[in-house]
Amino acid sequence: MANYAIDSLVGAYSQIASLVNMNRPGKQAGSNVAGAPLQVAKAEPQAKKLRKKAGTWLKELRTRAGLSQIELAERLGYKYYTFISQVENGFGRVPTESLEEWARALGVDPSAFARELLSYYDPELHRLLFEVKR
């Protein structure tokens, strides 16, 4: 019985990992860019709220750029648009290694884009980098 539950969890993790990677070239399901296993962590309530705000901001940028989720996914090389939907709904994050690619696809300055997303994804690091007087 316990083995069945573990097998079910492993299967569910594999499905989630394949959705996250969206079959982008050079990425394997269940691994990050470097090929290391993905770490799944539960987000704290505040982190979830901030990710949702980030998603709303990203959706506004996409709308201003005149792109649908499908069109943005195509520009970014994703096979499916569902990753865009997950990010916009606060269930995912823009991967660090593709921040510049997202910014250019949305027609915004990559540095400002990364800075804004950092304020949502890691507010303490954002504060230290951009708000603390030296």
C-alpha cells in the first residue's frame, strides 16, 4: 500500500516537472537548466501573493505588447502556452535564465524587467540591492 502511494507521488511529480519544462530544447523533465533535479518547495502565503502580483504585472505587459499567451509562448520557444498561464496566475515564476528573453519578447528593458520581477520573487534581495543606502 505504501509503495503504491509513493509511486503515485513520483508519477505526479514527473507530470508536473514536464509541464514546468514545457519541452523546451535542451531541458529534460524533472531537471533544471544544469540538469540537476528540480526542488519542489511550498510557497509561504506572502510569497504566493507576491507571485500572483507578478503574474498580474506580466499579463499587463503581455496585453500592452498585443500578444496572446500562445503568441508569447511561441516567441519564447515553449511548445505549450500553459506555462505562460501558470506564471500569470501565480503558480510559476519566470525562470532566471530566461528573464532577458521574456523582457525582449514583451518589448521592455531587460534590466528594469528583472528588477521589477525581483521585487516580487525575492523582495529581501531586491531591497538589499536597490533600496539600502550605501
